[in-house]
Amino acid sequence: MNKARVKKVIFALAVFLIAIQFAQPKRTNPPIIPSKALAAHVKVPKEVQSILMRACGNCHSNQTVWPWYSHIAPLSWVITDDVNQGRRHMNFQDWDARIRKQASALPLDICKEVREKGMPPFTYRMMHENARLTPQEIDALCSWFKSLGTALEQAPGGHQ
């Protein structure tokens, strides 16, 4: 490839990277309604609440802290999609009837994901050292989620 062609390719790439910055996704933090939060429906020990918000809260709550790199395309698209998917799957601040109905199945899924290091995802743990869970924190989460599942199964109607 000659020099002129390399310069044109680099220029086109630069223009493209600048242009995609204008196609930013909507990064939201919906309002928190305390009566819909997990803690309004079940007792969450302080230790567990702390772990959940530190390691899971950016994607599974309405309190996402959007880092500077979440404003740079194409990362912004991936990060926003990850957060939106996380909230749809499970949102600690929107523990609505749909989530509560499936809550008895969630403990085993969550424990498995955490034990197998599927959650928090590897790419998230790389950028957020404080999201890495110790074996003791994993045990605490699994123990609490299992007790939550048992409580929900024993509640009238199979859920709270």
C-alpha cells in the first residue's frame, strides 16, 4: 500500500470514529421508588446489600455510575446495552411482581453464575477491581439467596 492510500484510510477511519460519537445511546438512571426495591420486599442483611451494590449494582439497579468511557462510541453502545440487559434480567430497585414470581428460581441461578464467575462478567471485573468477589462474599451471597428462595417458596402463593 502506498503512503497516499494509507493516509486516506487513516483519515477515513478518524472521520468515522468522530462521526459515531454523535450516535450516543440514552444512559438512564430511572427514579428509585422505595416500595418497589428489593429491601421493601425481603430482609437484606447489610453485608449482602453492600456486596450487591458494590459488585452488581451498576448493572442491576437504577444507580448506575456511568464512567467516562461509557460516553465514547462504540463502547457506549456496548455498556449501555449491558446495563439495560442487566436491569431487565434483575433490578434490585424494581423488584416488581414479575421478578418476585420468578424469585424462587433466581437464587440457584445467581449462586451458579457467581460461583462460576459469570457474574460479575470478566470484562466488568477487569475495569472494576472492587467488583471482584472473595470466596467469603460468594458464600454470603449464595447463602442469603438460597434462604430467600426457601422463604419465597414457603410464602403463601409460592412468592411474596
